[in-house]
Amino acid sequence: PDLTGHEKFGLGNVKYNISRIHVTAVELPSASISLLPGSGIKLVIGNASLTIDMNWNIRTWMFKDSGRGTVHISKVFVTAIFSTPLDNTGPTTISLTSCRTTSGDIDIKLNGKS
């Protein structure tokens, strides 16, 4: 979905809109899934990266600008635990029990008219 909002900076408000958000690349060089006896599944993703392209525009009382942007997030590490209750009363369900995520680097490039 698009992101729209405003933030107060110094002498005024900055209105922004980020639209046409597209994930253009995902790299998962290290990923593993293991069973946790009696409780569920553990997913570990290491050193992943993600690239997103988007349109952006901002407006203040003094100026406005718009353009294209790219965000590259790298050194992403995720550990997630899913529980899988063993009960024969219906369809199997999977619930997220815990999740920890860290990211190392974020590179943002904005190309605009100004």
C-alpha cells in the first residue's frame, strides 16, 4: 500500500507520499528450517537483503519535489518460531510464537527534480 502522512520539522509541516512500492530483489543466501520437538518449527534467515523501488513526493510551505527512489536493506537476520498444535479436531494451524529481526545497513537513494 501507499504511505501518506506528514511530519513536523522546525518551521513547518512536511507532507509526503510514497507510492508504487515494488520489491525488485530479495536475496536469502542463508536460510534454514528445523523442527522443534513437541513445539513447532524454527526458521532462521541470515545475511538477507531486499531492494525496493518507489515513487515519492514531498510538499512544504516553501517547496515541493517528487521523483523515484530505491531502498536497499542488507545484513538482515530473522529468527522466527512457529507453533503447530497437534490436535486432530480440524485443519492444521500454524501460529507465530516469536520473531526477532535485525538489519545492518539501509541505503536510500532519491532522484528528484530538485
